[in-house]
Amino acid sequence: MAKLKVAVFISSRGTNMQSLVRACQTPDFPAEICCVLSNNLEAAGLKFAADNSIPTRTIDHRDFESREEFESEITQYLTNLDVDLICLAGFMRLLTADFVNRWRDRILNIHPSLLPAFKGLHVHERAIESGARFTGCTVHYVRPEMDDGPIIAQAAVPILQEDTPEDLAARILEQEHKVYPLALKLVAENRVKIHGSRVIIERAEEESRSLINPTFKAR
């Protein structure tokens, strides 16, 4: 079976992109990264992609008069590559509803909280200030609303009493690097089915439990 062709969008260092690239480099992984796209020519992740023989493209949003023109250029580029799926990995541009709907059920995003809690920015500060005992990260399908869409996978991370936002962010990022490749693998294996606002994963119950946290081990 042909591998799923994936485009990864970044705006900076792209550490989640790097975790996806490494996963796709394993021989039996069911997806391949066909391009890394950025709106920032200085994005550090572009060098990593190039060093790993992955085509890169910069489409600077500042070169366009509207978001629609910017996104039209992106769509043309992806269409020419026959891209199947987009993975957002620190892409710091809000996408229009038209673009999201054009690629409906073909865009994944990772957010550093256990959605639907703590949508938006300053996530780690807000989680600590709230008094929550756990937070984490979420991979979900993208919808026009911010940080909304059917959830594919999550990883839980405890909030420690002495945590600073930077401490918490670092521990969550470790889990992001595990859960994003896991979610991509499930999608590429065609095991993810969307029913309304929910995702159903076609796999054994024991395996499904690991989606709560990739480090879970059944006793």
C-alpha cells in the first residue's frame, strides 16, 4: 500500500516536525514527509528538513495582500505535490475557514494542553494558575474554530507544585514528540474514523488505552 504523503507546516525550529520526520524514516512507517513548508525564511526547521533530503518551500505571508491569496499559493503548491495530509507543527498563522474546509479532515494540529481545556495562547501559565493537577498535549483534526476539532490522541502530564511555565512546557514537549507520530501513524493506517465531533479508533482495547498516555502499560 502506498504511503500517505504528508506536508508539514512550520514557522520556527519545528521540533515536532523533526519527530515526524524521524518516525517516517523508519522502514515500516505508513507515511512519508513530502515537503516542509514555512511562512518564515529564517525558520530553523528548514535546515533540518534540507539536511534530511526533504523538499522545503517558503511562502511568506507578507508577500500577499490577503490571507486568501497567501493560502491559494499554498494550496497550489500542495496540489502539485499530490499531498494527502497537512500536519501543523508550530505554524504561527491562523488559517481561514475556506482553507480549513478545503482540506477538511486532512489537517492535523498539536496543541500543548488537554483540549478542550486551555485553548489559545499562554497555555502553560494558565494551566499552572488554574490549579489544575494535570495538563498535556492533544493531536486533533483542524476545524475553523481555534484549537477545535475531533481529538485523535492525547498525553497527560502532571503539573508539579514547583513548576514554572518553562518547566512544564519542556515536559509537555517530550510527550508531543511521542504522541504526534502516534497519531499520524493511526491516520496513515486508516484506523481513524470521524463520527460527528468524535474520533473512533479501530484497534484493540488494550492499544486504545495507550492513547491517553503513550507511556501507559497495562498490568
